[in-house]
Amino acid sequence: MIRNHQDRHSVRTSATNGTRRAGLACLVALSCLTSLGATSALAQSAEKGRETFMAKGCWGCHGTVGQGGIHGLKLAPDPKPLAYYEAFVRNTLGIMPPYSERVLSKAEMAEIHAYLRSIPKAADYRTIPLLNP
């Protein structure tokens, strides 16, 4: 039996805290599950993007991991936003020929972008023992 205002407040506070904790636990669990699904989808998209990058010949100028080469700029790691690539690839006037949507669809371009985003940065040379005797 609740006897005074303080007792009522402590019961209400503990119930509210319990509800908040349960809600927070649900949000954390949902966030983890969602990020696992998103990570899996991103990995699949990146793998498809790597296949498209190779199949469409991007690797010939930009290197197999977007590192750049004699004829193509460095694309990865840390690629520019997808919108930049979409505008450039469709409208380039430079050495790279423009790719219409019939040749490279928006979905394929998004997959290639996912692949480029998935490429990790190279290790800092200072962390490689062979390079630092």
C-alpha cells in the first residue's frame, strides 16, 4: 500500500525507468538487427559492384581497386558522392567516354559506388615493420 507522496513518486519513477530501459533495450536490439541486414545488403551490393566494375572495363584505367592508373583517376578509397559520378560518367568530355544509361544503368552505377566505398584505406606505412627497420 502506498502511504505518502514520496512512495507514490518512487513507484511511478521505478515503473517509468523500467519501461524506459525496456524501450531502450528494444531500440538497441532493433538497431543491431537492422545494421546487420544493411551490412549484408551493402556487402552483396559491393560484390555485384566489383563484378560490374570488372565487366564494364573500369579496372582497365582505374585499377582493380580504384587506385588509379596512367589513364584513369583514383576512385577509392573515399570515393566522391554517387551523384558526382552519375553526372560525370554521363556527361564527361575528357579522355573517358560518356556511358549512357543503356551501357551502365543507375543500379549498376550504385553497385559500383558501393564497391568503391567498401575498399579500405591502405595501412599507414609506419605500421608496416618491413618499411620501418
